[in-house]
Amino acid sequence: DKNGFPHFMLKEIFEQPRSILDTFRGRVAKDNSEIVLGGLYRVIDDLVQAKRILIVACGTSWHAGQVGEYMIEDLARIPVEVEYGSEFRYRNPVITKDDFVIAISQSGETADTLAAIRMAKEAGARVLGICNVVGSSIPRETDAGVYTHAGPEIGVASTKAFTAQVTVLAMIAMVLGNKRGELSTDDYNELIHDLTEVPAKIEKILQQNEEIKAIAEIYKEATNAIYLGRGYLFPVALEGALKLKEISYIHAEGYPAAEMKHGPIALIDENMPVIVIATKDKSYDKIVSNIQEVKARNGKVIAVVTEGDDTIRNMADHVMEVPESTEMLSALTTVVPLQLLSYHIAVMRGCNVDQPRNLAKSVTVE
Ligand code: F6R
């Protein structure tokens, strides 16, 4: 049931205020004093003492893992590596019982992620799953798990599952940071409060749907696109590019903005749309310079900015605004306009957005 929306993907994009709320509700204390993740109970000591955390996933779930890496390293000071299930399982990785593995999968059935879990368990590591489909294969094979409560995701392009995964990773990072003494109780409580404000912020972003559709109209014939972000917003650039390529079949690449001058800048001309995620955080001045570099080469800049940012508005060709957010949670808001932009471009190109060619919702082949 598309609930009045023309496609499941659009319905699922619009469900995000609710699916994020469902993912943290019941886990956050009413006074924001703590987060209780029942699924962590059995493994919390191993997790707190882990020498290293390995995150394994594929596709969009791997992008959520990248955000998780930054969060966990930032708040809990445990080294994290993010691995593609397929690369990890075939390359003779170093893994020991001191490692803790987090496997992320919407479907819980991705063959390469499942195989990576089995390898890690054989090497003696504990494994935690972050999955959306209850009772699927991955939750059955992991030592413990935290479900994302995003509800069924029907569109092949993952949207609400991604933001639910990032929500769970944020909660895990906060709990770990606090238990390891790296995150003060005041900061912990403030971050919990910030998380509870995310659904209302996404609600505001969704109100710009028509403006975003107008931007899509201008770029629907593009053959290429570049997405740039720094820090927490680099994985968002990767995810924005994946969303565009998988549903509109436009070639798109995500890059850490500073890498542009090491190659991709050669691609920039008046036909190249460059989507820059440029909210006000600690790399703001740097990303503003990156926008200037693109404009100096006549590239078209579509920027995701913090509400009221006139500096970038005056430089960019178009802006999509998001409410101010703490840096650690900024992926949750900034990804939403990118989902909408890809959706509208794909619809305008006549693509089958819910079932793009050559793709399956769960990849159970290796
Ligand atoms: C992209 C997409 C895929 C999946 C990937 C992993 O929109 O949906 O990249 O994210 O196939 O799937 P799960 O999360 O089910 O393991």
C-alpha cells in the first residue's frame, strides 16, 4: 500500500520522521538521561572492551557503516574499520577474538555480509547485527542484535532503512562513549536530546519537496554528477551518488571534497552538476573554498546548506536547506534532500524508481 504516494520510494522518504522516531522510541529514557538498547545487553562488556570494531556491510548499509565509524571513533575512541562484506571475506583479513564485529543489513539476507559474519565468528570475534527484517538470516547468526524499526522497505533503493541504521549507530556510539568515560554525562544527555529533535527537522526538509522537484527539472538530462562532502558528510556524498545512479541511471560519483583536486576536478565544466553537502560544521570554510573551486571552472553547484546560509546561497546555483544540527547527526538530515532530488530526476526520466533495472531488493547471490 503506497498510502496515496505514486511510488513506495517517495512514501518511504516521507516516512522517515516516523521511522527514525520508531527506531529510538522505547530506547531513550523520557528525561533523555540514557539510552537502553536491550539487544546490546549480552555483548556490552565485549563491546566496551573491544580493541577494534569492524563494521561489515554492502551498498547503502556500508555507507551507514561509514557514518558509524566516524561516530564511534569520535565519541568512544575505539578504532573502527568499515569493510565491504565481499572484500572482507575473500581477502584473508586479520581478525581475532579481541575484535568486535558489527554487521549492518536492511534485509538480513545479503550473502556476502552473512559470509563475513561466519568468518568473524570462526576467528572468535563477537558479532552484533543491525538489521531491519525481523527473523531474517543475519539476526539468527549473530551473538546479539539491535533491530532498526523502519518498517518494511519496499522500494529497491534504500532510504528509510539507511536513516534508521544511522540512528542505531548513533545510539550505540553514545552508549559506548558514555560507558568508556569518553563522553561526559552532560554531553551524552545533550546528544540524546539532539537525536530526539531529528524527526521534526526532517519534517521541515520534506516541506521543500516542490523546490527540490524544480531543481530536478533543470538537471534531469545530466549524464554525470559529482557529490562532495567532508567528515560525516562524505558518506552522505557516497549515498547521494548511489541513489542517483541506481534509480536514474545517471553516472554519479561521491568524493571527499578535498580529493577533488587530486583528479575529479578535471571533469568539471559548465555541464557538470556538483552536489555539495556544505552545512555549518567544523569544515565549513574548507567546503566553501571547494565550492569556489567548482564555480571558477563554471561547474553547476547544488548545495545542501544550513538554513539561512546566505554566503553559499550567493555562490551556488541552487541551495536545499536543512535545519541546524549537531555535526554527529548531520547525515540524518542532509541525506533527505539528496533522496528527493534523485527520486524526482528518476521519475522525470521515466525510470522505474521502485524497481530499477538489474537490481534486487536483497542480494542473496555472491
Ligand atoms: C541501495 C541498496 C543496496 C543495499 C545493499 C545491502 O539503495 O539498497 O545497496 O543497501 O544491497 O543490502 P542489505 O542492507 O539488505 O544488506
